[in-house]
Amino acid sequence: MTFLQRFFLIGIAGVCLSAFAGCSSPDYSRTNESTVFSKEENEEIMRLRINGDEFQVKLEQNQTAEKLQMILPKKFRMHDLHQNEKYYDLPQSLPTNATRVGKIKAGDVMLYGDDTLVIFYQSFETNFSYTRIGRVVEKQNLAERFGINEIQIERSN
């Protein structure tokens, strides 16, 4: 094999190795003030501590969820409404993409209007329109855990 043929083969091998080196899986484990990126599923999770219990909220990938993470206080209180949801009046408006959802499911986290955060702990039918923000991951006994009184919430990440 001539020197030129070896040089050419080494060059091709180098290009192939470079291409494969760029194919490693990306690292989604970066962290910022209010979210943790799950490496396994590449989903944004916001962690909330409610009455001592930690809840994970799987966030939608939309402008509303992104902006919420920037403006949501570290601690805040949510008030009960109709014994099926908790609400919090946000300090400023968020971008909206409201749609008539039809069926609310326990664990839904939504924006009503452009400045009211709502976490539903009961499922029911509705004619109201909401912008989806996310869903509480573990919904077992959500109504009992939220209760019908005001709740203290603390972001735990």
C-alpha cells in the first residue's frame, strides 16, 4: 500500500470517528432556579412542597410554563375555590393559549385568564378555557392532601 493510500485511509477513519463522537447523547441534567431536567425523559419538572409533601409538576413545553418559572415566588399561598381547585393570583400576566378543555383531571395545572394559576385536585367537566401549564405527577389522594383550606406552597428547587 502506498503512502498516499494509507494517508487517504487514515483520513477517512478520522472523519468516521469524528462523526461517531458527535453522536453521544446530550446531557439534559442542567439545573436552574425553578426546574430540573429529567435526564431519562427530557422533561421539565417543577418541584413544589405543599403542606409538607413534595409534588412534582411535569411542565408543558410552552411560553406560559417558561414564564411561570421566572415569576413564581419561592413561597406563596393558594386559596380554595369550589372544593375542587386551588388558585393563586400571579404578580404579573403570562402569555396565554387558552382552549376549552372540556374535562379537567385531578392534577391539572393551568392558567385561568392571564394571571391566575390553578391546580385542580378533583376531576370534572367544564366549559371554561384554560392554558395548560402541566400536571402533578403523583395524584394519589390529591384531594385529601390539598384539603379545602388555604395551602402554603414552597418551590423546592
